[in-house]
Amino acid sequence: MLKIILAVVGRDLKLAMRRQADIVSALFFFVIVVSLFPLGIGPEPDLLRKLAPGVLWVAALLATMLSLPRLFADDHRDGTLEQLALAPHPLGLVVTGKVIAHWLVSGLPLALIAPVLGVQFDLSGDALLVLTFAILIGTPALSGIGAIGAALTLGLRGGGVLLSLLVLPLYIPVLIFGAGAVDATVTGLGGEGHLSLLGALTFASLGFAPWASAAALKIALE
Amino acid sequence: MLEADNLECVRGERRLFAGLGFRLEAGELLYLQGRNGAGKTSLLRMLIGLLPPENGEIRWRGQGIRKLGEDYRAELCYLGHLNAIKEELTPLENLLAAAHLADEELSEDEALDALEQVGLAGREDLACKYLSQGQKRRVALARLVKERRALWILDEPFVALDVAAVGWLAGIVGGHLQRGGLAVMTTHQPVDIPAGQVRELRLS
Amino acid sequence: MTDRFNLYRYASPATFYPLAGALIPYFAAVSVVFGLAGLWLGMLVAPTDFQQGEGYRIIFIHVPASWMSMFIYLVMAFWAAIGLAFNTRLSGMMAQALAPTGALMAFLSLWTGALWGKPMWGTWWVWDARLTSELILLFLYIGYMALTAAIDDARRADKAGGILLLVGVVNIPIIYFSVKWWNTLHQGSSVNLTKSSMAETMLWGMLLMAMCFWMYSIAVAFARVRTIMLERERHTDWVKALLAGDEK
């Protein structure tokens, strides 16, 4: 079971490393979107500090959305997805591997660069720590839930826009608890409660989403 | 070994075929023939279990393939009209990754040997995006060299191959039948397979 | 095999088409009766609220619409589950027929909520937990309709839509809980079966209106499912026979 997941992760990471431009552009998208906000609302530190959690999280959702359409589309176009579906393992495990690989190349870089952007918004050291941690444990849920949308819209015209329409409403709990954790830290309430709920969301979606995605992929392959 | 019973296929609003059945034993090859759009590829997709038939059943060793699931897929090798190779990977990496994901044993030496047989010696370490269409097809076909699963399902394997490659592939399929394997393939031009019992099924 | 055959028979569009057609007038009539009774009770009999004045009477539309918007999503998810489990043709058609009505109810709920909010809270929109959840529910309806519309093959559209509905139904409680956690500004739930804060006539008016909306939804969904059946099955013998009969 672990073997097949690792095999998929290994292959997808190798492919991502040969196409680094994709990772970098999603990351720059994140940086640019976040940097636009101070220009739009003004440089007052108090206001920026208040807006930072929401802005960073919404930008993280959008940056994740960017890479989702290609999660299965490349494998679908060249026929590898068929071969994966015909391999003698449950397709859900293959999808689990792909979700993990997607997180490693999309969610993890966001978490690593988030503290730098948080500094631009005048966040305190504590808040930066919580922000990084929240993005770290919240983004796997984004990859998981996003996989369902990517599988449902596989091969459809205008799939990318449709994907956002399906997936963004389902991202709301992650946004609320993720931004809430940072917000609670900024206001001195402590973000532990939010963080544990965020962790629970990630656990639940990593357990559930791959199987829903696998069911959707089988429909797309008919 | 492989039996199909009373299969019916409906795509969109059209019924492509109904009441189709056949039986294939060890060492036998089934040629699927028919004009474009007759449902050859749909039938293959039913046989590999990706397309559920509207009616009827497919059995492997006496049991329904839906019920067998992974046990059936562990004995199945499918080659579609898409090559299923990654442009960013080299031919060698492609072969190894495919075997790995399909849970098959394939050493690097065996993979290199397979690539040499399909005439790609010296190109093992070149990313596939730099290969020609015909060479990419050969990378896909190289999978068959060390393939020891019992049932091969091949969709138009001879398309876009030169005469020498057609002969080579016929030999590979013949060897598979000689070892007691089964094969189902679609093709427009019947090719002489040097061994095994050949059956034909015409879809109209 | 016989079980499956029976199931197919009851779920067969050819059997259901005339049945739905025969039932529509009854549901429509019952809906009108309930609607008239509910409006009479709500608009004329129910007392004026001492805090909210006459404006509160919009809840006789608002609350039933909110209930129906949630209930219809559950019914669609139910049909989706049946469709995915038994591969019946009718289930997907029912889910698709219900979706526009559900979206309409969610929209109506938001619209009347805004109309009510303006005099009560002094603003058209408040980011309160229930309004926000209702908005997200509307997004889910729109997502479902967009997805099924984007897939050409009807059977594939049904199955993909079904998975989306089931994913949505699992998520709705989580979304609701998280939004509630995020903000609770709204007054407490207005209908509480054990300890009602409302006058009895108001409750009855609301229940009658809910019945009216319910029957309306069934009638409209049946009418819509009949057209979906004709469109999808236009090449089958029963539809051809039906259409030939109409032309004579």
C-alpha cells in the first residue's frame, strides 16, 4: 500500500522537477497577489496587520487552484492515467500519491514563503509562526478537496473555470480556520483551537477525498 | 479463460453492438475487425474493465472481471492508442516507472535490453520529447518485451510501424502465445502471427 | 436478477412518465390550496409583531424557502446515492430536475432575507452565519448545474453530478459549523418545536407555506423530469410511440 503511494509520489516529483517553471510561476502568483493588497488599501500597518491572515489565505487558495487543472489532465492526455487505473491496486491509493505530490510542489512552497510575505504585513513573530504552521497543515486539505474537482472536470471544456466554481465553496472551512488561527494569535486569544480543527479537516479530507476522486476518475475514463 | 457473453454497448444514443460473445483459450489470439466506429475500441475498453457493458458479462477464468477487480488487472496488459509515456522522462525512466507503478519486476538491464530490441539503443537517456512519433511508439511497445502477464489487449499495435517493426512485433506476440498467453487486438491489416491459434471477430 | 428487473421497471422512464404527468395537477392544486391558506393566515390573521411591525411577514416566504433549499439538496443527494448504487436512469434525471428549483429557493431565501434585513438590521446584507451558509448553498447548486451542463454524455453527467452532490452533502455540515463558528450575529433560530417563541398562528402560517412550497417543488420537478425524459430518450420506442400519438 505504502509502496504504490511512494511510487506515484516519486514519479510525480520527478516530473515536477523537470518542469520547475510551473512550480515557480504558481509561487510568484502567490507573491504578486499578496503584494497587490497593500497597494490597493494603503500602507497603514494596523490595517494591514488586520487584513494579513485573510489576504494570505485567499491568495493561497487561488495559487493552489492554478495547478489543480493539470493534476490529472497531463496523465489523461498521454494515456498514463489509463495505465494507472489498470494497475493492480485500488485507484484511491494512486490518487493519494498524486495528492501528496501536489502538496509537496504547491502547498509546501507557499508555507515556506508565507512568513516573508507576513513580514510585509507587519505581523509579529508569534503570528508568523502560526501563519506558517497553519498554511503547512491546511494546504494538504486544499490539494485533497481540489483533487475531487480536478477529477470531476477532467476532459471538460472550460474545465479550469468550472473547477474553481466547484472547489472554492468547499475550501471555505479551511479558509475560516486557517485565517482564524492567525487572527486569534494577533488578537491574543491563541490559535490552538483553530489549528486543531484545521488539522482535523486535513486528516478527514486526505482520508475521504482520494476515494471520491477515484470514483470520479473512473467515470471520466469510461 | 476469457469469455464474453451477450455484450451490449451503447455510446451516447447509438447502439454499437449487442448480443456479442466469444471464448478465448490459452495460446489463442483474437483479431477484432470492423470499420471505423464499429465499436472495436469500446469492446477493448470493456475487456479491460474501464467501460461497464450495458448488458452482458465478461469472465476471466470463470469469474466476472468486475468481481475479480485487482486480481484480474494483475494478469492484464493493455496497450492503447495513446503511448502512455511521459515526455519529460527518458525511455529508460519511462519503462522503469511504468513497471514500478504496475507492480512488476523489471531490472535496469532488462529495460535496456528491451529498448535495444526496439531499436532505441543509444537513445535511452534522451527525454522522450526529443524522439519522433515512431520512436515514441517503440518506447511504448518495448513494455511488451519483458511482459509476462497472461492477457494482452492491444489497440491497433501495428499502426505507424515500418515493415521491420511489424515483423518484430508479430514475433513478440507469437512468443507470448507460445508461452500460453492470450491476446486480443484490433487491426485494419491482418498480420501473420508466427504461432498460436488465430480467431477472428468482425464487428459490423 | 428478478430483483434488478423489478427495480428497473419501477425506475423506468416509460412507466414514470405517464405517472408523473397524471400526478402534476394534483400536486399543483394542493400547492395552491396550501398557499392560499398560508397567505391568508400569514398576511391577515397573524398578529403584527410588536418589535418588527408588519415587515416581519416576509418570513412566511423566507423561512419556507430556506427550508426547501436545504431539503431539496438532501433529496438530490438521496437520488444521487441511489443512482450511483443501483445505476438507475431515473435517479440522475430526478436530481437534475430538482436542481433549478433548489437554486431558486436558495436565491429566494437570500433575496427575502435581504429585504427583511434592511428594515430590521438597517442593512441589505449581514455576514451572519445562516445567510452566509445559504449563499454557499446557492454556490453548490450553481456548481452542480454547471458541471452537469458541461458534460455532454447524459449518463456521465448524472454520475459525476452524483459524486459532487455526495461530496457536497458531507461538506454542508462542516461548512455550516465553520461559518457559525466564524460569526454568529443572527438572532436564534425562529422555529423551535419544543419552546416556540412565536404565536401559534404564525407557526401554522409558516408550516402551510412550507407545504405549499413543497408541493410546488414536486409539481415543477415532475414537469421538468418529463421534459428531460423526452429529450434523453427520444430515440427509444416508447417516446417515438408517444410523439406519434400526439401528432395524430
